[in-house]
Amino acid sequence: MLCHTCYKSPCDCRCPHAPPAMAVHHCQYCDDSIRVGEQYVEICGEHYHTGCLELLDSGEWLALLELSSETAEPPDEGGWTP
């Protein structure tokens, strides 16, 4: 039987009556499924939607990549001078 919206059987993936795409991963940022056809990135064994990564600030990126920032200190005597 054809769908009365998309006129296909089974429904076209863009049809509101189509079943959701199969989940293949889980986004560590938004806690939602990453489904077939969605863009994602794997970082340190964890998966993230590419759109979610655009929301991270610099501190979150450093934590995600297991990096830390440092504060510059003046050099000891005999070190670099301007």
C-alpha cells in the first residue's frame, strides 16, 4: 500500500511517516543518537555530532582532547629578556 504523503512503499526517508533511521552511535555531548546519514566525529573513542562540536568553547575542547592550558611565567634570571 502506498503512503498517502510520499506515494511510496516503503516511505521515502524524508516522509514524516517514515520510521527513524537506525542509530549507530551515541553523541557524548547532546546525549542523542547518531543515526545513519548524520555527520559525526570520533575523538578518543567517543562519538559527537559535528554540529555539537561547533558549540564547544575552548575550555571544553581542551578537556575533550585531554589537554591543559598553562600560564606564562617570567623566566628565571639569565633567561630570555625582551
